[in-house]
Amino acid sequence: MIGILALQGNYHAHTKILVGLKIPVKEIRYPDQLRDIDGLIIPGGESTTINDLMKRVGFHDEIKYSLNMANNE
């Protein structure tokens, strides 16, 4: 399943494309949801705003954890 970071921006367009391709997709709004996916799309847009939102919610640590777990498999 592919996750789409759904904190801001036009993440709906990414969701629509993946659904159209019959790829399982989940909109990600909380760090613990990262454990349910195999990949993450971070939509383009205002990177400073996205980065600030990710810091506030704690996404950076969870992404690092998920990457370390994947590399140790």
C-alpha cells in the first residue's frame, strides 16, 4: 500500500491517480500510520510549510524509524 502525506496541498490529486491505477492508497495524517504502508508520496508544493507541519506532528522521527526497520529486514 502506498501512503500519501495528506497534511496540505493537492494530495487529493495523487490519491485519485493511484486509485485510477488500482494501486492501494492511504492518506497519511499521523506518524503512526506510516507503519501501515510500503511507500510514501510527499506531494510537492510549499516545502517549508510541509516541513513545519511534519515537525509539529512528529513525522521526521517516524520516517527515520520506518527506514531503519526496512533496511534491517
